[in-house]
Amino acid sequence: MNPRRGLLTLFGLISTSFLALVPTPANAAQSDLLLISQNFNIAADGALTATVQLPASLASTDMSTALFAITVGQRVDKREDLRPIIDRCADSSPCSLSRPDDTVPISPLCCPGPQPGQYTFSVPLETAEVRPDALSIPRAGLYPITIEVQRGGRIISTVLTFINRLAAPDEGASDAALSVGFAIGTHSEVHLDSKGVTSLDNTSTISEMTSLADALDALDASSVPATVRIEPAVLNGLQQLDSGLFTRLVAALQLHRVVAETQWPLDASEASAANQQALFTSWLRDGQDQLSALGLGPSVMTRSTIFANTPISPEGATLQRDLGAALMVVTPDLYDSLDGTIYFFSGRIFFEIHYHVNQRNIRCRNTN
């Protein structure tokens, strides 16, 4: 059993050419504006509605003299155009778009949010004219958006996100074809003693499961699907640790997909090397049964996607494929280690372009 430490990891899965970064308050830099919620798919005559929260460093800022500046950049037409946009904001502070197209200023005084330090605003989209109170987006597609806090002509905090401007009835849908999904992996450790009794690290588990529930809430607000990996023993233990959080998380997971996991931690490569494929299969079935008993039915669980943050052997990949896996999501470091051998694995499990989000570090690799 390999210990896995760290916070929730978010992977973006792209089935066409684009990625949407859905807001989540986790792991933001101390000076970053936090994006609490935001709609992602927006009709041509709709509005961008978002809730933001000031970072702790701006808690005492006099917002009566500040402005929110919501800026849309030029449309993202190719997958390779995403990385420069993301890297620019990851490497510079404050974040700014290299090709801004339209900006709408809003006074924070007009838009108090649900909690202190939060602000909720709505900015309409405009397709045919340029208006000071609307973002001009004449074509359907994926667009970068920055939300800035400005004071005295200086940007003091910002956050980057994206929106998908949907096609109007008189626009061609093929020009804006977009399919976006997310995969979220958790890392809470499961301790298994010699008597088969499991235990969890209470504080870190509750913290990570809270972050997971928050992320799913943000995804739900944007109607973006997610595939989630969570070990059955972790979800079972959470029921004892915090029943309220458990109930909230199970309800949120009903709107997404949960990766089938073995009842006890067992690596597919190690199982194959020890000729224990039957044991792995049995434990995988037991894990699905346990998740089902916790409230996740067959329509929620999936075997078609697996996550890998440790090396996987060809035999392990074959075992996973035989059990239904068709897509493997890997971390950047693991992907880099596969350079030169990617096609050896692709016959067993198909690899897709992946994104790894950790604080403001977002990296992408393309297998094409």
C-alpha cells in the first residue's frame, strides 16, 4: 500500500479541444481573489454571475474607493492557446490578459455577497454592440475572463476563469462545439492494521472532504460534470467522523461519477506481479458494493476511468483494461516519465490530454 499525502487534486479532462477552469476556493495564493461560484455555460443573451471573496490581505481595504473590473479576452480557438493564457496568470501577479477585448467596471458597493468579504455581481453578455455595462462577445466559444480588484488605478487582486458562450439559435453550433469534464482525486490515507481494522487521519480527512464538497458545489453551479476518486474506506470512515459532511458529500456525488475503487488499497501493478488478479477483481467488486451501500448506486459509479499518480506496469494497465478501464488520467510527473513509451501503453488504456491544478501551477501535456 502506497501512502498518498496532500490535498485534493483536480484534473481537467478534455474530450474536444478546450478546458474550463471551474472556480474553487481551495489552494489559492494568499493575495488572490477567490472565486466562490460562477456559471460557466452562458447563453448569448445571458449574464455572467459570480461570487468572489476578498483575500485575507485585503480584509481591511476600504472598498468604497475600489472597483471590480471584469475583462473578457479573445476567444480560445485552439487547445495550444490555453497554456500561454494560464501560464501568464500563474507566473505573474497580478494576472492580466495579453489580449483583453472588453471590460466592465462594477462598484463593490452595489453587490454585497452572502458573507462578509464576499461580493456577487451579474454582467450581461452582448452580441451586437459595445455597451459599458455588458461584455461584448459576438461569437460563441470559450473565453478567458479576469476579475480584478482595482484601487487608485492599480490592480491589487485578481483571479482568472473561463466561460463558454453558447451559440445563439441563428449561430452554427459546430463552430463552438465544446465538451468539458473534470476528474478529482483525493489523497486521504487509509490505515489498515493486522486485524483488518481501518482508521483515518481525522483532521486531514475532514479538511479534504470539505474541499471536495466545495469543489463539487462549484461544479454543480456551472453544470460541469466530474469524475471523482474516493476510496470506499474513506467515505465509510467519514460517515463516523462527520455525519453532516458525509450526507452533504454523498448528495453532491449523485450528480457526478465516482471511480470504482478496491475495498482495501491494492495496486493493480503489484497485484499483477504477484499473480493476484483474481484478488484485485474481488476487492474491486467489494469496493463497489461498499460504495453502493453508502448511497452511491450503479448509475453513479464507473470503471471506465482510472487515476494514476504512481507508475503502472503494462500488466497492471492490462488488468485495469480487462475490468473496464478505457481512460487513464496521470499526474504531470508520471506522464513525463512515460516519454517514449506512451504508445506502448495506449494499446491497453487510452491516454488523454490532462491538466493538473495545484495552487496556481497548471500544466498540460498532449499525447498527439
